[in-house]
Amino acid sequence: MVTKSSKKGEKFEEGLTELEAIVARLESGDTTLEESLDLFEKGAGKLKRLSGMLDEAQQKVEILTKDTSGTVKTEPFEEGRED
């Protein structure tokens, strides 16, 4: 499953790759102060969008179960769980 962002249908993996490239440029020290500030601003915005995408995905990852009375309830996804 590929999670998409509301901004231009951005895919999470693509956004993460772009964020990593921004960080690499900032860490290289080869940018002017103005370029660094611009990159930082772009990176902060991208990080906010990616974080939102992760939050949204986390909310969607729930398992529907029925308790003993037949009532449907949701429970958080537990990694490594095998039912």
C-alpha cells in the first residue's frame, strides 16, 4: 500500500527521498545562508506533510474484531500479531 499526501498526490516514499536530499544538501555545507534557509523551510514543510501521512496511516491500521457478544469493535494494530 502506498500512502498518498493530499498535496499533489505525493507518495510517501517520494517525499521521504526528497527530504533526505534536502538534509544531505544542508549537511554538505555547500549552500549560502539564503539557500540554507530556503532548504530548511522546504524540508520543514515536507516533514510536516510526511508526519501527517504517517499519522493518517496509523489511524487507518486497525483490526476489526468481534467480541464474545458479537459486537464489532476496533483495536489498534499490533506489529507481529498473527490471528
